[in-house]
Amino acid sequence: MTRKMTHTLLRGVAAAALATASTAAYAQTCDWTPDRAVTYVVPWGAGGGTDANSRMLATMLEQKWGVPFNVVNRTGGNGVTGHSAISNAAPDGYTVGAVTVEINTMHWVGLTDMTHENIAPIALIDIVPASVLVGHDSPFETLEDLMAHARANPGELTASGTSLGGIWHLALAGMLNAEGMDPEAIRWIPSQGAAPAMQELIAGGVDIATPALSEGRALVEAGEIRALAYMHDSPMEALPDVPVTSEVLESGWTLAAYITISGPEGLPDEISCAYEQAVNEITQSAEWAEFKASRGADVVFMGREELTEFMVAQDTALGETIQAIGLAE
Amino acid sequence: MDMFAILATVLSPKILGTIFLCTLYGSFVGAMPGLTATMAVALLVPFTWFMDPVQAAAAIVATTTTAIFAGDISGAILKIPGTPASAAYVEDSYRLSQSGKSRSTLFAALFASVCGGVIGVLILALATPLLANLSRSFSSDEVFWLATLGLSCAVLVGGPSVPRNFASLLIGLAIATIGIDVAVGHPRFTFGNLELYDGVSFIPAMIGMFALSELLRNAALGHQTKLVKLTVEPLGEALATATRRFGQLWKNVLRSASGGTVIGALPGAGADVAAWIAYAVSRRFSRNPEAYGKGHLEGIVDGGAANNAAVAGAWTPALVFGIPGDSVTAIAIGVLMMKGLTPGPDIFNSDATLVYTIFGAFLMANILMLFAGGLVVTLATQVLRVPRAILMPLILLLAMIGGFAITGSTLAIWIILALGLLASAMLWAKIPLAPAILGIVLGRIVEDNFMVSMMKARGDLTQFFARDTAAVLGALTLIIWALLLYRALRSFLDATTPHK
Amino acid sequence: MQLRRDLIVGAAITALAIAMIIATQGFPRIRAMPYGPDLFPRIIAGGLILSAIGIVIEGLRSLRAGAAEAGAPPAPRVTLGAFAFVAVAALVAGFALLLPLLGFHLAAALVLLCAVPIFGGSLLLAVFMAAVVPFALHYVFYSLMRVVLPWGVLTPYAW
């Protein structure tokens, strides 16, 4: 299943190059522009990765269209509040938002009935693969060591990264499950996000953390922590020596969170197409590339069609994982 | 590293100009209810693209420090503390300004903030590796003990009645349990409202408890206070008084600023805890502990120094580990990384000149804050001269808009109303408000870290003492709690035993 | 007087505590642990009951000590004040309800129109403030600080 996911992903990335050609096809209906302030809803807090990407995009859309793009952080309910705010807004193009991977997990764990069908995907702007991190004094040198130890001593090791059932928890439990182990062979210790989890890791409070590798990059480069694996199928440009799970794991397990710009359900074609085109242009700019590089991330883009397909695939895959590890409602 | 190069950069017109503009911006934002340092910094980010690294860092730091100080201004004038850190002493500063001493109080608070900030930056420049080592040893066990220690301040920030102080603290803690619990993600007391899943946010809670309850009280007094005119001291006199009073309290400033820096550097604590602890310690060692909470300057100076020092301290984990302690430092790290500066333990070797230049800019930001802060204090206190019939409706509207601005949702206004009514009931019941705010601020930290530790230890309580730092902190906390409980119980029994 | 108040306070706090304990009945447990999200609310509820008992004891004590205070002056008439109290609280509720419907400008103007007279201002002053203040706040919060204030019915005229 994960193979399929990454396949779709790769196609999407490749699509970025072709997008200029494809947008020309429906260019005649894409001339919508906003003539007053637009609200940009971010379901997560200020200072996080979703916030940073969305604010950057909002600022560049603002420069492009000459109307204010006001970012509002609607946090709460592990993402439900903000996603509902996007989904329930008037589909007039004056409310868009950062729909994230949680749109494919929340409904499985019973937080909400809302799915990706209740929003209008516009474009994918970031792919954030998970990682496996340990402290610099950890006895584990490779992911293999770690997995072998966890297999032999289930329940001894602890890991953290986000709340219970959050995306980084799924990354760990899903990996264990895919490798034929008990998803609780490594116990999950919930935290209020990646930063407190990293603090726990360097303080020796937990043995493992599985947040986005981009979150741990500074600590890895500093030698405070070791990255045993990158849950992706190609190495991170900033940390090329970190092994990728698609190669070192038999199951080829990979998992990445993603960030999109999306609108409310029923957003007219003309409007979402205009946004898609604008975002596509922005992601090809030098400014955007520089911003991405500073965060150790690659420039990615998927248009509406690819993104919709991607979300459907993600939804099935993550649903299977959630059911396999016993968190489904 | 080249001292002169650093000085030349820091004192260049470009950097000084940036800092000055940002201190003005920060004081404006901080003094406006509902506008926070985080919002101010987030709006600044697009401008930092056109700046060099030092200028960008200077802009962020200058904005943050002044915004945190300016939270005291709205606290004193409108009874709307800008941050939970200012809430520790808002009762004192509000009463002082109601009695016509707004300017001397705020000037003294400004001096304290400036000194706190300067001391914080100096400690940061000299001892970051040490602070980083301390911060490195903090897991959920240590944070739990530190927060529990912070809770003990409730006894020292409340009123004379022991059971009422405890009732207040517990009401605050009860409010803090609203929302998704950390251990299993179960929504508690949310009545099906998704927005309550994140818990009651601090700013609307404080606006309700302090500002709305004050407005309600004023309304209930009817028109009898209509003719009471508030006075504002002349500028020169206020400055003289503030300087004189501040001069007597320099020891407090040293104590609170150094303590504040350390607490600020620790994960999970930050400026809020620093201010409350500084205020409580100040009262414990003061010659007039009974005057606290009734309009006493000493606690304001201690709390103000500590919270600005903590703002500097909070940069330690951010710079050394790249782990942001709060949203402001998270945004700041993002900006620094865009400028090619990667936080990490090597930052003092690899980018020494740049780092010390940034520290130099921090220092200048804290010094220039004196002017911007002074200007805003002078202007903002004029507000007190405005007739009640204009001022009160304005505060009401500002309080509601401010709450709305924080979350972008009308739920904030309902929280303001609910907590305003609760606070009115508490005032009627003679239950003090300050311990409740402390409970709201610390409740989540205490519970989350307790639960996380218990899950790590699989329910084994002895694990709370298994780590060195945790054992020391734990023993200290238990001793202090035992003493406080013993004294509280004794004074309660003394008071309830009939006189012979 | 004080005893009666203390009894009411004690009863109210105890009721709150009992409600909390009852509400925690259905909470799930952490796997393999004897407690879960219900632990802290129960500890807090227990503490609340203890402090309620303390408050009542204090009240009883003051009854014995303060028998001389029996002839305290009667409470001042608060009819007008009570009305203003309720009116301000109602204004807050009204603002919360009307903000998304009417939009920020109209709701704010309405609040000022009502609040100024409550706090003793003239109707003329109220009208003046209702006309001016919303625009000033719009400028500071919406234009300058990018706070998303709802437009409500004014959406077609938004700028």
C-alpha cells in the first residue's frame, strides 16, 4: 500500500515540471482574482511547519494578487477545528486554508465525520517524511539493531513525537506493524508536538522519537541525536547519509505528512483553478526554493487532480494502518 | 572574535534604527489587548526577508521584549494583562494606577523590565552552555516538579484565608482540565464543543477574570462613581518617584532577573512561571508581605524583572538545541535558519561573531526599550483621564475584540463571559482571583508531565526520583509543600480556635 | 451574614466538585494502568471539597467571634446596579451571538450604543462613539494587525 502512495507522490512531483503545460489547457477559465482580503485558515499553531509554509505562501499570494491574505491559526481538537473552519466556509474563494494529512486520519479515529471529500483540494505544497531518531548516547546504531531489540523485548522501549494517534505515532506503529511486529512493541509516550518530544529525547526521557526529519535536522547536524532512518524512498538532500526505510526495511514502509492549500467543499472550478495556477507559479520561484532549502525540504507541487488522487490513496493507506494498530473507532 | 566589528555592527544606524522602530511596534502591540508578541512577530517575518541576519534577529527580539513589557501597561490601565506573566502582579499595578500612581508604577516596571532584560542577555552571553546543560537534563519528571513548585506560589499570592486560597487555586486547576487529555486523548468537560478541545486559552480567561469582572463591578456600582476623576502624575514627578523607588529595590531586581533567566531557559516553564515565582519569593522575603495584592510596587518590580529576563533565557534551548520553547522562538528559529544560521551546540564556535553580534543587538533592544516604553507609558496613561462613560465601554469592546483576535472564534467571547461571571461570584465569596489564574496557567503543565512520566514509568511513582535533577527538585518541592501545608494548617487551626 | 455566605459558597463548591466526579465516571483508562484522564479531575474535586469544608469552618468561627457585628448596616440598595450588571453581561452574550451575523462593524456599534448609556454617558455620546470607534478598531486590528474580523451582512461591501 505504501508503495502505491509513494508512487502517486512521485508522479505528483514530476507533475510540477509538466504543470506549466497542463495549466494552459484550462487557462481560459482561470482568470478569477480576489478583490478583497482573503482569510487563510491554518489548523495548527504559530511557529510550526504548517504555519511557516502557509504564511510564506500567503505572503507570496498577497504580492501576486495585491489583496491581503490574512492568516488565522484556528487550533483545537487535534486539527478538527481548523479543518472544519475551512470546510464550512463560504466557497467564494475568500477563505482557503492549510488542509494537512490529518484530514485522512481524523475520521478514522472517530474525531469527526469530515473527510477529504468535504474540502476542495487546490495544491500540495509540502511533503514531510517521518524519521527514526535516537539520542547520541543510544546503544542503537542502525534501525535494524533497534527493531531487533524491540522484537526481543516488547514494551521496553519508549518513543514520542506527537499525541496518541497523531501522524508520527502512526509512523512508528505502522512501521512496527508492517514489519510483522506488535504495534505496541515500542510504547508510545504522547507529547504536545515535536519540540517537547525532542526535548524528552535529549533529556533521556524516551528512547526514540519519530517526528519529521526536518524537525530534527538541527539536532542531528549538531550531533545531539542520531537519525537511524528517514521514512521515505529517497534521501533528504540536507542529510544524505540517513538511510531510507524503503531500502533498509523489508516491508519498504514509508510515511510522510503533507501540507496543502485547499478550499471549502464546492469551490467553483474557476476559482480553484486560478489558485492552482498561482500556487504553481509561486512554487517555481527562486524565493520559494530558497525558503524550502532553509527548512531542509524539497520543493514539491501537485495540482488539483493529482492531489485528489493522492488524498484518496493516503486515506485508504492510513485507514488500514489505523485499523491495524487498533486505534480505529 | 572581533569586539570592534561587533560593536560597529550593533551601533550602526541600520541596526539601531531597526531596533528603535521595532520597540515602538512592540510597545504598541503589547499594550493593545488581544494583540500578542506571537502575532507581532509573525507579521514581521515577511519584512525580515529583506534584512541581514543580525537585523532580522534584532527586529524579532526588540519586538518581543517590548511587547512583553507593554503587557504590563494594559494590565495597569485596563486590568487586561497582556500575557499570563503580567497577570501575577496585575492586581497591584491596577490598584496603584487607580490611585493616581499609574506613571510612577509603570516607569518603575519599565526600569525593572529593562534591567531584567539586560541581566538576562548578559547571563545568556556568558553562561549559555551552562544553562543549556541544565536545560538538557529536563524531561517530563523535572518539568512536573518545577511546575508543582510553581503551584505552591498560590499560598503566597492569595489572600489571608487559607481555604479560600486553595479553593481559588483548585478552581483554576479545574478550568485547566477542560479539553483533550494528554494521556489517551479523551475530551473532558467540553460539552461536545470542538473548539474547547484545546482547553481554555489564557488570554480570554484573563480578560474575563480580571477585566470583565472589573467592568461588571463598575456597572453594578451604578452612577455613584461617575464623578470620581482619576489623576495622573506629572511626568517629571512620576520619573523622580519611579527612580527613587526603583533605586531602593535594586536587590530585588538582581535576584528576580537571575532567577528569571534560569527559569526561562528551562523547558516547559518560561516567562509565566518565572514571574509568578519571582512575585511569590518577593512577598516571602518582603518587609511588607501584607501589602501585596493591594497595590504594592515591590512585587511588580520583581515580577517585571523576572519575566523580561525569562524572555532572554528562553533563547537558550532555541539557540543551542534548535528546540523552540514557545511560538515566538519557533518563528525566530525559522527566520534565522532562512538566514543560514543553524542553531546547535556548535553555534558559539561556528558562528561566534554572528551570535555575539545578535547578543549585542539583544542588549541594545533592551536599552532602547527604555525610550519606546517610556513614550508609550506617557501616552497610554493619558487614557486614565478619559471620562468613565467613554473609557468603560471602550474597555468592554476592546476586551471582547481582543479575546476574539486570539482564537478567531466567538468561543473566546463566551469564555470571557463565563469567567467574568465566575470571577464576580468569587469576589462576592471573598475568594482571591490570582491563585485561580496560576492554576489555569500551570494546571496543564503539571498534569501533562505527570501523566507522561507515569506512562514512561508504567505507573511506578518512585521513578519521579530516579533521575538526579528530578530527585533534587522533587525533594525540594516536597519539603516546601510540607512546610506550607503545615503552616497553613496551623494558621487555619489557630484562626478557628475560639479566643480564650 | 458571613456565615450564610460561607454556607452558600461551601455548598456551591461542593456541588461543583461532585459534578466533576460524576462527569469523570465514563472516562477511559490508560492501558494497563489503574487510572487515566479521570485522575486529576478527581484529585481536584477532592481538594475542592476539603476547601469548602474549610470555608464553612471559617464561617462558623466568625459567627462565634463576631456576635457583636450582628447589628451591621443592611446591604445598600442595588436595584439599579444589579440591572447594569445584568445589562453588561447580556451585552457580552449579545456581541458573541451577533458578531458572525451582523459583522464586526455593526455589532461593535450596537455594543457601544448600549454600553455608553449604561456607564452613564449621554445618548449623543453613544451615537458619536458608535459611529467612530468601530472604524478605528477596524484600522488597528484588521488593516494593521491582520486580525480576521467577520464582515457578516456587510460582506458584499468588504474592503
